[in-house]
Amino acid sequence: MAVDVMDKPRFSVDQVVPASIASRRFGEVRKNAKTLPQFISENNRIDSVILDYQQYEEMFRELEMLRELTWEISLTQRLKQADANPNVRYSLQEVMGEDEYEKFRKIDPNSIPDEDLFE
């Protein structure tokens, strides 16, 4: 099943507002952003985007879901690889990956009270 993925967002010229005009007509730009994102340009390049907060929340939730899904897929692949080679040992760093391992190492073991650990 193929999925059409865009490299960049598509928008019309009506959605592009020069920064100088956006600063003078910010209320109007905000109002327009309730229906369609507004792209603020500076020196003929898109610099910023103003969008409705509900759209932002939806994008945020979708991005977090994709991050979680990507993480789960990565873990599943690592587990399958480990199951296929039971005699091979893996370090925690290899299993977690560099970024997650660094986050893990920065955790203060005393930051969680014993009462919370053993409820």
C-alpha cells in the first residue's frame, strides 16, 4: 500500500504574507489562520507559519503518535533480531540506541522516592 508523502507543504499565494504586512495586520493574519495556515515571508522566503491552535494540537498529537510508533517498530525489530540470534549478547546501549541510552544514563536514581517505587 503506497502512501503519498509530500516533501514540503503546499499552499496558495493567498496564504503568504510578507513579514512587514503581518506585523501591521497581525489581527487579520490571526483571523485568517483560523481557516488556513498563514505563511509569513521575509526576503521572499517562508520564515514562519501561523496556524489555528487546534490544528497545532492535532499535528502535535500525530507527531507524538508517529514517534511512539517508530520507537515500537524499532524495538520490535531489535527483539526479532535478538530472538533470531539467541547466542549473541547485546549491551544495553545497543538495545536502547545511542539517544535513548544517553537519556537513560542522565536519570538520577534518587529522583524517585522509594514509596513511589514500591506501592
